[in-house]
Amino acid sequence: MDPTAKYISQKISRTRWRPVPAGLLQQPEVFAAGSWDNESNRVSIWSLGDNDSDTDGEFDEEPRLLCDSEHDGDVMDLQALSLAHVWERAHRYSCDNAPCTAVVCRSPELVSVGEDGRVILYKADQTEVVRVIENADSSTIHAVTFLRTTEVLTVNSIGQLKMWDFRQQSDSPAQILSLTGDRVPLHCVDKHPNQQHIVATGGQDGMLCIWDVRQGNTPFSLIEAHSAEMWEVHFHPSNPNHLFTCSEDGSLLHWETTSGSDMSTLLQRGWNSRVVSHSGVPLAGEDDSVVSSWLAGDSSKNRLEATHMLPSQTLSVNSLDVLEQCLVCGTDGEAVYVHRQLPV
Amino acid sequence: MEEVDVEPSPMLIPSAGFHQRHLGFEWGPGDLLVYETNYKLQGPRSAGSPLVHVVRKDEDICSPILRKLFNESHLIFVGLQKIKEDVPSKNKKSQFVSISKNYRSVIRACMEELQQNAVSAQDGSLASQYGDQVSILLAIELIWNLCEVLFIDAAPAGSLLLHLLDWVRLHKSDVDARAREVLQSESPAQHQSYWDVVISLVLQGRMDEARQVLSKQASLRAESSSVFKRMDVLLQTMPIFNPTGTQTLTEFDVKWRHWHEECDRCLQDNTFASNRHLETIVKILVGDEDTILEQKELLSTWYHFLVTRLLFTHPTIKPPDLHYYAQSSMNMFLGPRAPPEPLDIILLSAFEFDLHQVIKDCSIALNNWWFVAHLTDLLDHCKLLQSHNLHFGSNLREFLVLEYASGLFTHHSLWQLAVDYFDHCPEFGRVYLELQIERIPLDTERKAIKVLRICEDRQMSEQVRSICKIMAKRALRNNRLGSALSWSIRAKDAAFATLISERFLQDYCNKGSFTDLDLLDNLGPAMLLSDRLTFLGKYREFHRLYGENRFSEAAKLLLSLMTAKIAPRGLWMTLLTDALPLLEQKEVIFSVDQTYELMSCLEELNTGTKDSNTTDQDEDIESTKTELLRLALARNLAMAIVKEGTIET
């Protein structure tokens, strides 16, 4: 089924679903979109409307605008919170404001990172920032994600992943991981929803890397996903065998591991021909049943399949979000695409 | 200089040019800068207005609803360019027609949204602005539809009229509303617009619907039902050409003449004399031009009149004959006194199959190149435009697309669309893009990355280098050395990498330790970009090795830095001073040969011309350092010679 497109007269930099309460098996209906590159940027909230009235099961309502508000500067990231607050000049250079590139929240704590190389921790109800890690990085930090309640992982523009532990007093990272070889900037990072040591990153050259942060200094596998910068990578929150990536080259890919019945094989052989493998040492003492299909790579049993989600080549897809069976993404062609029947 | 086609209309700039001040101006890419000069013809000098005015011709580009038009048509444009050349022409024609319909549906969608906004707008001037845009879009769609019928679809005689009928019906939609109103009223036959609706339907050639409405009347008056039945038969038997059928055009023509004579006979027999409305209808069916002309109000436009006239006099009209009828219809309809509007002239040129005139007139009438650029591009793909070389070398299509794209580039957001348009202008597109893309303001890194991707994909290395240099310089100013380095690596800019390394080394000399260790420790192969950077990396490695107590390796590295001439001359003293603790160790670290080399380096340093600006104090420090080094080297040499001379037993 093709996604529905809606042109909203502004280039979209971020789209996010409003989270649905966990217990109810509802499909998400409301999403937020942030614009960029406008003289006056806006954050707008859209609703997909009631789908009970359709008898033939076709969801073809266009998103309707619920409300929007002005935003100073480009909208770089959106996260859902229950309180609202503004922290002025949190990211800055010595003489100017610096763009904040990403925000992640795990209520009530928020972490933001920016082009000034700072990692800042906030609490949603406090006006003062809780902690600032100055000079966390000498280059721009592009994305951040929570690993555990007190640990975050950041990626920067010299191709390094850095783990920060807020319980430690020192301002240096607990761990640094990077690719050997060319230092390609990394733009996005996402953690596996169930297994906190598995992390996926996407970089400037369109490579999707799966890392195991407990071991080694190199990624577990490298996959040539896109031909241009990968802007966002997301594991599906409830079905982590599915991964979604979107890129500057205008494509949105849906990756699915189809693992065979025998999950106990831990052999790290190559994936299918699309993938360049860069395997590390086998994990010893791993509980067989808990092994993720992302790390076990027997080419005959575990394959990785990718499908294009958008009907035709568009301008860059800047952002995507998945929740339950719904996918929303925004492009530089000023269109929002909503797919309501994901095969997950 | 060329003659002007149309007298330019003056535009008033508020608050400028008072007190007889002269205005100066400067052309920008899409607009004009106007300012007051100090020059005054007469009168005392006084302070002028300090304002600079930006005059912009195209306001549509700022309208949020029209932005959807630009974006959606961009997608269609790119899809059109990708149609392969080797597909047979019949298939291509249907493809072009469907693309044309796509464009039109996009225009219609925008029009509807603008219409809704015009109705719901509370501000009067805003509502009128929307209304203006709606009427412009209506006109555009009208012209486009006609061009599609005449040029792209290029229907032959017979089906030409059918397409023209469709065209007229689409653009005269109030008939449907009125017909619905009449039919849904309690007694349709008594409705005041009843006969207007019937006649309008007949004028548009919608015989079945006319019969349906007429039947309401017939059921009422039983006594004149025979007359109505007669009319019903006439309307029913009107032959309509079926292009997909087996009937040829000549057969149709014969049938039609037969029917025409039948209608004429009815008229001569005064069959419908009892009812003047039916009399009017039969006169229309016969093709009596005066009667048709009387229905001016219902027709409302001369092209409707033209098509109706052709329907009832020449349904087998051939395209080349169209323009005789078009000219005469316009004259008859508009009358001698009313001058034709620009839209009328454009439509007339279309009927005359003068494409270039159509494009030219549209360019003048509209303030935005969107319509002419896309239409010309589509017509060019249909191979309908003769190659018409303009004075500056490119053809008409490329000229218009370039103008449109240049206009887009001035917009703060739509510049990304313009890139694709430039890509498809083979002669000048690349040059335009190269000039424009460097001028996009880069506020965030993400925008810079996108612009760089555009340049890299098109191998515009000059622009890549310049943009990376801008970003790197900015990063350097903000003390983000890692960012600066990553930008210079992307641009493969060795000179800048050297600059950054100098900065690092300066910091080291001032503070005594390195900053940004995470960067220096992980340079990787980027180290090889510039000599200075390599030195920096290796120097940091030396410090690390020293910290890890791997002295012999550290010593070897330090020596290689000096002998391989990677280290800059000015830092040799620092390096030698770093060697001092190694020389002072209990263990002998430097071998005899290595010590000799160190000594020669020291001497080389000292025999260099002394800088006359050094103060006495500096000279003292220098000489003390040299003395210390000489002493340490001598001691080390002694120990090394002894160690190497000792035979292990």
C-alpha cells in the first residue's frame, strides 16, 4: 500500500508521533512536524482523523492541521514531553549562539547536544540546567540517545561514538568507539529497544553500522544502505527485527532480518551480498535465546532484506518515525508521507 | 535595443524619491535594490531617506499555497525529464497527455484551496488577493487545457470538436449547478431559469441532459406534447462522432448533414412556432449564428460561442481551419468597441497555432515564470517547438526554465527545487548553479552538508572547497578545532589542515599540553592530508608513548620527526628539550648513532642565522638550553659508547 502524501508548504526537518499509552493497542494518530529553512519556522501538530467510519478499510484521510506555533531558527529535533520550557542560550559559542543538533528525553530528564560540542542535562521541571559537560567533543555532536537511565551515547562528525555516564564526576567519556579507516561523520544513532548493547548508526556516506558497545572498538557489521547521508535510523520499538533508515538521496528503507529457526548458531559469517561484514570475535558465554538476529550472521539462515517505502525518488527524506504500524516521514519536497499499514 | 512589446507600468515606491532626489538602483538575482542618492536637481541639501528598498516582481513565490504548486510540479517536471527517448511516439503521446493532466490537476487543487481561503478570509485585502490569484490560476488552467487539446493531444478533425467541447464544459461549470437547482425544485418547469438551463445544455452539446430537463415540461402540457416529442427526437438523433468507432469522418459528415436538413425542415415548417423557446432551440440546432449570438449571457465568452458555432455548423472542423472561425467569432462576440483582453489574445494565438506568440504573451502577462517554463518544457518534449535560437545562445525552453529556476533560487527555502531544474538545462544550467549555490546562507551544519552533497554529486570541486573553507573558518573562529579539521578533510584542503595544526601547536606551546585529545589520538589516515598534521599526530603519539613508558619507541619516533624533516624548524628546540628527560634516564635509550644525529640537529639549529629581535634574556635562555643539551648529549654518548662496546658475557 502506498503512503499518503500531504504537502505542507514548508520543508520538514523532523516528524515524531505523539506516543500512545503503552497498554492500549491503539494506532498513533497525532504527529508533530518541525520545519526548517523558512524565514519563520513552525512546529505544527497534525491529526490523522477518525478511521472508524471507513467501511472498506482504506485509510486515505489527509492529515489535518491541529495547531502550530512559531519557532526561532530551524527545528532540529522534537521529542514529546508533558511540560513545556525554554532554556535560552544553552548551546553557545563565545560570541554567538550555537545550533543545538539533537535532543533526547526520558522523562523527566532531557539531554541535548549541539554544534558547540557540549552535552547538557536538564530536568523537565527545573529552570536551571542540571549538568553541562563542557568540551565533550571538539567537533559537532550530531545525535544522542539514552543507553541506560544514566548513560547516553553520542555520535560526532569525526566518526566516533562516545558513551557518557552521568554518575561519574569527570567530564570525559566512559568509552569511545570508532571505525578504523576514514573518519566519516556519523549523523544518527538508535538503540535496540530490548538489548541495550546493540546500537545502530548512520553516517555521511550512507553506511549503516551495527555496533555492540560492550565489546571491541569496531562495528559488528557495515551495510551499504544509501548513496548519500543517512539522516535517521530507527529500530521499530515493539518489533526490533525491523529497522528503518532515511537518507539525503530521497529513499526510505525498511530493513527486516528474516532469521531462520535455528537461532543458536553464533557464527559470524557474512550477510547476503548487499552487506559488507566486519565481524569481531564471537561472543562467548552468550545466552542463546537472547541473541539478537542483528548480531548473529549466518548468511544461509539470517538474511537482511530492504524495501523502499516511498513510491518514487523525492528530495531528501529528513526524518522518520515509527510507532506500531504507522510510519511518518518528512521530506525537503515539503511533503509529509504517512503509511498506516506497515508490514511489521 | 529591442522594441518593447508592452509599455511598462510605473511602480510607486513608498517613501522614496521625495524632494526631487534621484534614485539609484542595482539589479539582484530576482529583485531590484533601490536607494536614494545624494544628487538633487535643485533646492537646498537635506538628509534623505536612509532606507534601501527591495523591489520584487514576483510575490507568488511567498504564498504558502502556491508553494505546493511549485513542489508538486517539480516532481512532475523531474518525472517528465526521465521519459526515455526510445519509446515509440504513440505511447509517448499518451504519456505526455497524462503528464499534462497531472500538471492541470495540481493547478486545480491549488485553485480550490485558494478559493476556500478566499471565502474564509476575514481580512478584506487578503480575500481580494486570494481572489486575484484564483482568477490567474483559472486563466492559466484554461490556456493550458487548450494547449493540451490543440498541441499535445493534437486531435484530428472530428475528435477535435469533441475535445473542444470538453474544454468548454470544464470551464463553464455553473451550468451544472443551475441544472441541479432547477431539477431539485418543486416544479422544475415553472422555475425561472428553466429555459436558460435547457438552452445552456443545448449550447454545450449536452443533448441527453437537455432532453432530461425538457421531459419535465412535456409531462405537464399534454396538448403540446407532440411538439415536445418532436424536439426530443431531434435532440436524440443528433449524430456525435465516435473516434474509436468504425464510422469514418465522411460517413459521419453525411449523417450529420442529413440531420441538419431535418432540423432545417422543422424550422421551415414552423413546427415549433407555438413555443418561442423551442423555436430558439431549433434555430440553434440549425446553426443560425444570430440566434446563438443572442444567447450572449448564457455563453459569456467568445470561445464558448466559437465552439457552439462549430458544433452546429462544422462539426468536422480541421485544425488548420480553426483560426478563421476563431477570429470571426471573437469579433462577432466582442463587438466593435470592446478591445480584447490579454487572455483573449492568447487564446486566439493558440487557435492560430502560433505557439511562440502564446508563450510570449503569457510571459508578459504573468509575473511568474512558472507557467511558461513548465508548458514550454512539455511542448519541447513533444517536439513542437522549432529550435529558436535566441541572441544569447540557448533555446527558448532552456531560457525559460533558467529564468524560473533563478527566481526560485532567491527564495530562502525553494532553492533546493531549483537545483533539479538547472540540472536539466544542458547548456547553461551548470554555470548558473555554480554561481548561485555559493551564495546560499549557511546557518547550520546540516544545511551546509546538504549544499555540499549537491555540489559533490555534480563534481563542483571549486564550490565544495569554498564552502568547506567557509565552514572551517567559522569553526576555527569558534574554537571548534575538531569541526574545522573535519571540514578540511572533506574538502581535502591541505592548506587549511596546516593552519589548524599550527593552531594546535600554538596552543601546546602556550599551555604546555594538548587540547582536544580525542581528536588527535584518533586522526587515522586523515593525518596524511598535510605535513604539519602528520607531524602533529606523530608528536602526540610521542607524548603518549612517553606517558606509557615506552621510551625506546618514543625516542625513535622523536628522532625520525627531526631527521625526516617533518618537524618545522621552529619547533626543533622544543623537540630537543623533550629529548632531554630521555637523555637523563639511568638507562641508555639513545644509541650512539642516534646521539650523533641529535648532536648534528642541535648544531644545525645553532648555526642558523640568529634572529636580531631576540632580547638578551631570550638569548640567555637559549644558550642555557643549548648548554644543557650539549652536556646531556655528551653524557649519553659516553654511556652509549660504553654500553655498545661492552661484550655481554
